[in-house]
Amino acid sequence: MKLFSLAGKVAIVTGSTRGIGRAIVEQLALAGAKVVVSSRKTEACETTRSELVAAGHEAIAVPCNVGYKDQCETLVRTTLQTWGRVDVLVLNAAINPYFGPMQDMGDEVFDKMIGTNVKAQLWLCKLVCPQMAERGEGSIIIISSIAGLRGNSKQGMYGLCKAADIQLARNLALEWGDKGIRANAISPGLVRTDFAKVLYEDPERLKRRLSAIALGRLGEPNDIAGLAVCLASDAGRYITGQNLVADGGETIRENL
């Protein structure tokens, strides 16, 4: 048995045209999976798909704004029509449009963030899990964040959503475990992506952050993608309901 092989598997990765999602879809493809590239922008999806196909992988592009249920339905339906199955669902797409105290946050922001970062995850799981259960196997991977593990005065709403995602993985693991479906979360620390640029582009802020990271460096997208391959494959076949933290040791740092 090749523990890290995904040969014959089909994987959907949301938010997979840049950053962590792009690294995950590439590494799943390298492990042998047929992959579905998905994000809001059609052009970005097609560019990523073309590059994967040029590298010898099987890939399709299905644009999807996960904040809209009908687009989530189209994403899953198109995948099933193309390849007849979904074995791996990686929920990476997320938004973080508000930076500041929750006291000053409007209801519209709250609703939008909950809808995109939490409700959409459940929509996609509800669409995918029944056909996984019919085959008796499947893997759900939710990309959370260490923001969901501790308080934050400026990103409290994002942390709230990410904490909910971790709990969603636990709940799904119990609801579907007897059908062979595993559900886990990955909580990255600060990873060098455009999404997180605001957290490291200021030299002083970056210096403070690095001083708190045991490995002394920022994460790279492939640092998270490797964990996703593990959880998607037989290498992670006895892991479910867990939140795997990949933060370079930031959350274990002693108080200084």
C-alpha cells in the first residue's frame, strides 16, 4: 500500500487558484488525484487548470463563489457529471473583509463572514457526504486557522468563524464516521500568502511575530499542503475529528 497515493481519487479544492489552496491542489494532483480547481474568478481557475494539465495532471476548472448555494451545487454537480465521484473535499475558500473590534462591526459583515466561512462549508459537505457514504470512504478537510484557537482584538470575527470550522469538523466526524468518512481541520499559523500579507508586510509587526514562532520563520503554502495530502490519503486513515495545527510552534511559545 502506498500510504500517500491518491491514484484514482477525485478531489475538490475551493479557493485553489492561489496561496494555500493552490499549493494543496497541486500536491493532491502530484499524489495522483484528479482535481477540481475552484475559486470566484473564471480566468484564474482556467489558468491554474491549464498549468496542471500541462504538467501532466487531470484537472477541470469550475468557478464558484461559495457564498452562493446554487454555485456550490453547480460545483459538486459538475464534478460528479465529469468523474462520477468526490473522494476528497478541501474547504479552503474564506473571506476576511473586516479588521477591527467586533463592537464596531455591522450585522452585514457578520452575516457575510458566517455565510462564506461557515455556512458554505456545511452546504458543500451536505452535497458531497452522501455519495461518499455510498462508497464507504471519503475525506473532508477544512482549512481553519490558529485565529480560531485564541482571542484577537482585531480579527475576532475571523477567529469566530475559524473556531466554528474546527467544531464543524468534529461534528462531521461523528455524524459520518460509521460510513467511513473522515473529517478534520488544519489550522495554519502565519503563512506567506497574499491573503495574510497585511499581517507580515509591516517590518515591525513581522519582527514581533517571528520572535514568537519557534522555527523562526513564516509558513509557506506547501507546509500546509503536505498535511492535506496526508489527511486525504491512507496515510491519515485513522485520523478524524481533529484539528492539526501547523504554525511553526507559535501557539506553544511560552509567555515572554
